[in-house]
Amino acid sequence: MQVTTDFLIIGSGIAGLSYALKVADHGTVSLVTKRDIDISATQLAQGGIATVFSAADSFSSHAEDTMVAGAQLSNPDIVDLVVETGPEAINDLINWGVQFSRKRDDQYDLTREGGHSHRRILHA
């Protein structure tokens, strides 16, 4: 069987599905997954997504935490790029319907987990 597509996405995790949504208006999208589309490492993950989503936090602090956790082996330019684009990526997920945990006052329930110096972990 031969399939022609503009965008081939392998995997049904949050990264692949996010990309599929972003490029859907630019051509045909085909997604290949090893199991059911709703079974992925993203769905099974117990951790959350770390991003600067509070005025009490900063990009520089998040980048520093990431460099420390990576034993200073990470590429600082890539770390800065990922950290600085994190809030936009989270807002995309929210706009696509991902429901992150909230507190009683309807604010996002940011948690602080291993390696992070601030509350910046969102859970769905």
C-alpha cells in the first residue's frame, strides 16, 4: 500500500498531535502509531509539563534549573528556546481543549517538583 501525504507524524503523543494540529491547514496529515491513537507515553506519564506560568517565576530561573538538572551538558541556546516558548505551547494546548488542573480560585494548580526552584509544573 502506498500513501501520499504532506506531513507524516509518527506517534500519538502530545508533541506529534500538537504538530498535526499546527500543520493541518497546510496539507494532508497522516499519523502512524504503534497502538490505539489514545494510548501514548504522554497519556501514561505521571509528571506534568514545566513552564514559566507565574509572575513569581522567570525564564532565567527555569533555564538555570534545567542546566543544573542536565549537569551543564545541555545546549544553553536550546534550553533558552524551549523555556521561552513554553508558555506559548501551553496556551496552544489550552486553546485546543487540554484541561490543566486548577485550584478552587480557578488559577492553575502549579506544583514544584524535583529539580525546579519554583512552582511551574502543570498537570492535565
